[in-house]
Amino acid sequence: MSRIGKQPISVPNGVKVDINGTAVSVNGPKGSLTQSFHPEMMIELEDGILTVKRPSDSRQHRALHGLTRALINNMVVGVSDGFSKTLQVEGVGYRAEMNGNTLVLNVGYSHPVEFQPEKVQYVVENRGKTIMISGIDKEWVGEVAARIRKTRPPEPYKGKGIRYNDEIVRRKAGKAGKV
């Protein structure tokens, strides 16, 4: 039995879950999410507890069991609490700023790099050195954070670039002949 798949999901107050065949809709104070799942997975709601069951112990059903439960749990947590990621901008002259709803990055290129909000919100703090990305869809928050980091990943010699808040960049010594 999947350790993740067999765990029940408790639905908090203010969150409404609708199961329509293979589609699950979750509405909460922060918004609503809808996703369809594999038709062989059985999703049941009883007394504010969501459970996911699988028809057999085949390899595919075991994999889908944990996946389905994790995705539904992310939907419930997203509409009730939301998700966020924090990025740090390191480097002399590197900064981020908001221009209306658009995130503008100045990270050493000849042009500023712009990001439009796609299902997420941006907050720039600490004089352009901290970017907070928040939203209700965990997949989108992670994808947008990865795209922003990809514009200038941290380099190992000086540590310049955009990194996750909890990321540790392994530094290299550089040239040994330089005295």
C-alpha cells in the first residue's frame, strides 16, 4: 500500500470539494482549482475527509495512487493557505522591481528581463534583492520560480545570480596562480 496514497486528506472549513466522475473541483477562500484524474482511481468524500483508493496492486495503480492523493492535497492546501517561493538576487547592480504587474529584472544583460504574472503574484522586497512568488497552484508557483531563476542562475565563483532562499551555492576557489 502506498504510504502517501493511503493517508486521508482533511478538508478545512471554508473549502468545498466537488467530485464529478474523474474531475475534482476545489473552491476556497483564495480561489478555485479543477483537475481531472485517471479514471481508475476512486476518490471519495465522507464527513470532510477525502480518500483515494486504487483498484489493484499493479505497478501503475500503485504509482497513480500516491500521485492522485498528493495532487488533491496540493489543491486543498492551495485554495486554503496558498503556496509561495522566495528568490534572492545576488550581485552588484543586480535588482528586481515591479512595473505595474510586470516583474522587471536587471541582472547584467544589455536589456531588462520582464515577467508577466501567469496565475501568480509577485512581491519585491529588500530594495530589489528579494522576490516572493505566491499563488494557489503549487505547480505554477514552482514553474515561475524556476523560470525566473533560469534567467541568471547562481555561479560558483562569486555567487552572483538568482537563487532560492534556502539554496546553498557551493563556492569554488578560482585560479590558484593568482596571488
